[in-house]
Amino acid sequence: MAAEKNARTHRPAATAKAAKTAKTAKAVLVATASAALATAVVGGTASASAPDSAPAATAVTAGAKPTIVLVHGAFADASSWAGVVKRLQADGYPVVAPAVPLRGPASDAASVRAVIRHIPGPKVLVGHSYGGSVISAAGAGDPEVKALVYVAAFLPEAGETALGLSGKFPGSTLGSALDSVTYTLPGGGTTTDLSIRPDAFHHQFAADVPAGQAALMAATQRPIAEAALNEAATVAAWKEKPSWDVVTTEDLNIPRAAQLFMARRAHARVTEVAASHSVAVSHPGTVARVVEEAARTTRSAN
């Protein structure tokens, strides 16, 4: 869309980390069974499935395109990546968009890690919103994760929480838009889930998305455990991986100042977009372009 041409990209002063990529990938086998690990179905097809007529396994040569793993955040599901998936697949990238439990960074990272460990070859992890906290943990210490892409996302340092980071700078109005449900767990005890009220969703989360589409997003949003937003990070993969960041300047969930603070600290390559928190829905072309830039840069460095 025309609005996507207005995205502004700038580079941080320190870019040395972007040069630290893994050695040339060895030839491996890609089994189409790995697509079964993607718990999300995008556009009616599993996000990493091969055509029915394809052989059971195909060889991946050195320098092959990495698999793009798209990790959604709170108040969304994997379908929020649909426009990005379409563009990446059209450009020949294998894509997986798993469903995230949204129970806490550590357990959610373990869930995503189980997926990526069954995908052979290099990967680029992409996280939206709370999904940034998840990929920061899931990608740590994995030599096959070549790059991280943050999309209107959290990039926590060890000891930081999503709630603390979103409140570090003024501008977030998320708290007043939330609804909560507390329920008893099977083993005893209680937990509280948070979601965005349907009447507030369009303005709060997706102001630049058509109203009808935003209404569908509100109806299908996945709640997050309140405890997840208060759970401290234990590791920061962006310290060891080259990172890119799509910063949304009209964001009412994570203020622009907070996003830039985290991006600059991580020495990420930043693209600013005049968009709401739902930038992957309203500007899928821009998001896909940044993801492909990360993928190309890491491939050329191998």
C-alpha cells in the first residue's frame, strides 16, 4: 500500500553485532513433517507446508533461504501475520507461524523452542509485541537462529518485564482498555487473563485497520495471563544476534519512546512506521521487507 512507502529506516551508531553471524550452513534435509509443528493455519494452509506433489524431503544447500518463524503477541493470534506470510511465501521463504500459549515468557519460549528445534537449517525469528519477549528467550544460544526481527515489540534485558518496559515512558493507554477474567486452575489456585474490551479494541490496538477487520480481530483475540506481563526476562538473545526493529510511532500499547529505547540499546537496525500497534496487519509489506532484509543480510554473511 502507498502508506508503506513512508516507512523511515535508520541505522544505530553501533552495528558490529550485525556482522556476527554463524558459519556457512551445512547441507541438511528439510522434512515436510516439520510443518506439522506449526500450530497455526494461515490462509487455509499450514504456514510451512509443502505442495502435496512435493517429495517427502528436499536438500537444502548452503546459502538457502532461512525459515521465517513469526511469533504473535498478546491480544492477537497467528492469523495477524497473514499479510506478511503471503508476501514472504511469494518471495520463496518457508514460513511457520506457531500459536503461542501466552502464559509467560519462559514457558512460551519453551513452546516456540520446541517448534524451531524441529525445523532444520537457519531460522530468522520475528516477534510482535509480547512475542518480542518470547523470541528474546527462545533464540538465545541457538546457532541456527541467525537474526531477530522485532515488530512493535519488547526487547527486554534480563530482569525486566513487559509491564515495566511499557510504563517506562508515557503514552501507553492499554491499562484502561483491558478487561480481566479470573478463574480457578485444575490443580488449585487462580489465574487472571487479560484481553482488550471489544469496544476499545479498534482505537487501542488497530486504529489504522478498517473497522470491520478490527472487529474480527477483537472477537478472535487471544488473552494473555496477567502474570506473563509481570514475569522477568532471564536472557536477552539480542545481545548475541543481529537484530532489526520495526518501531510504530502511533502505538498506544508500547510508546514509541519505549520502543526506541529498547531498539537502540540492542543496536538494532530501526525502521519507523507511522502505524498502530497492529503494524503487521496495516503495513504487511513494510514488515515483510524488513524481515527479508534481515534474512538476506545474514545469508550474505555466511
